[in-house]
Amino acid sequence: MFDRELAQARAHQLLQTYFSLGGTFPVNMKMLASLAGITVREKYMEDGQSGKLVIQDKKLEALINIFDSAERQNFTIAHEIAHTLMDEFEHIQFRKLENKNSEMEKLCDEVASDLLLPADEFSRQLKMHGEKLASFKHLAKYFHASLEAVAVKFSLCAAYQNRAILFVTDFHLNSRKDLAVSGVILLTEWEGFVPKGLSLGKEERLAESFYQNNPLEERMELRFGQLNGVYLVETYPAKFQMSGKLYNKGYILLSK
């Protein structure tokens, strides 16, 4: 069993040192890595890796995937720093897709979130801009973090917890082309199962919001999957390109 509290306390101390030296938001992850005794270097990574720690000339280096976005690189650097804050740290740790769901990797992601998006400041910004999907863009820019990292932190810091965040897209590895749920974050007071792969189906208002890139915020009655009832619905539509094709993606925030 890993010592979560000890790792989080060390992360807090590292941030205190950073801010005492004049550090500001967004947290400069390369400076933070330096304070943790790590040199950051961008490199082509094989096998879908985002980053890894190695020893080079008896010093720690964090190798970061050069093709990742700056926001994803920031989280990866924070993740690699988190490895060194564990009592169980053994000088070389790899962050690979096949082990990202291990207990250690999940804890490192938690601590990485504490480093990149400190809860106190995140909550302050959230209160200032509102607990809405519309705030995600500002929060991502302010913390220089990905929207996904913001969504996860939102689920932990939002005052009203009877909510669910749905990740939706019409990009699928199989042949299906519909707009469907690709991921789910359930806030602590939410009751009800929302399966991955659930199609928006006949919920035309929701689908149009993404196809027309038109955010909506309104109370509406939903009837798809086990979501039967009236919800306050907010959408955050976006688009991305893959292999020359344009796809839809984004978030739906459901509040009871």
C-alpha cells in the first residue's frame, strides 16, 4: 500500500518552495522538476509513451514525448516528479500505456494533478468563473493544462457534487459513426450508471450542439440509456482532425 498522504505532503512542500522563489501560475513544470532534482528533455518516444525517468550521468532525467501538446507535456512532467515523491521510488520508472492503470500510476496522476492544478487555487478560480463547462477554457489556459485534466479536477473541487461529466465523440476505432459517450466522470453524489459507448441516439438537441459547434445550457428531459428524467444540461463542443478528417468531441455536464 502506497503512502498517499506522504506523497501529497511532499508535493505541497515542493510547491511552497517554488512559490517562495517567485514562482507564479501557471506552475512552471520545468522549474518545478529542477527543484525536485530532475532535468527535463524532449525526445521521440516509442510505444505510445508520454514520458519516463532515466539516470543520465548519475542524474535524473525526465524524457518527455516531443510530439505531445504542451499541456500534456506539463502533466507528464508533473507525473514523473510525482514518482520521485514516493517512498517506493526506485530510480527508474516508466510511464507506459500498459501499466497506466496500476495503483502506483493512479497515485502519481493524483499527485501530478496536485502539482499542476493545486486544489486551493483551482477552487478559487472555479468560484470566480463559475462551476460551468464554459469555465473549462479559462481554467485550462490559466493552469496550462488539458481540458481532460481540468475536468478531473473539477469533479474533485466543485461544490455541487450531484453531477456527471460525459466525454463524447464521433471518432471510434470501429466502423460506427454516431456521437457516443467515450468516458464518464461521476461526481460523488451522483447516482445512476452511465455506460461508455452510449449513443446520443435520438437526443437531437444534444447532437446538434456538437455538430453545429453551438454550446447549450438549459434544463431538458433526457431519455437515453438509464438517463431518464429532467437534467440541467451543459455542452462544450469542439472538433479535432485525424488523418485528414474532421471529428466532433467535447463534454456534457449533467446536473440533477
